[in-house]
Amino acid sequence: MNNHDETPEEKRERIRQSELKNNPTGSLQDSLNRGSNGNLNDLTGGMGWKGTGVLIVVLIGGFVLYKLIF
């Protein structure tokens, strides 16, 4: 694959995959801690800007409803 044809997302994913291959114990530690820390990039990585905007609006709307009820 030619690096000039890569999108920025593909380049980041390729670099992340190569880092995981080079440091397996580090990736094990990351996977054990991911549940407690979370990763916003994993949540919104597959969405476009519209999906991320909808997610933000839903979260804000839920917070407002929560404050009105309680």
C-alpha cells in the first residue's frame, strides 16, 4: 500500500497496530486499564463528525433532563 493514499485515520491505526506488535506487555497493561479509564477515541473513532455531534447533543439532553427531574 502506498503511504500517499492513506487517510490520517488509516495512518494512525497502522502506527497503533505496529506499536502493539512491538510491545505486547504494554498492550496487555493498556487493555487491563482501559475498562477503568475508557477511551473516547474508541467510542467516536468509527463515527463521522455528524455522529459525534449527535452523541454530544444526546449526552447534553440527558443531563438537562436529569437535572429537571431530580
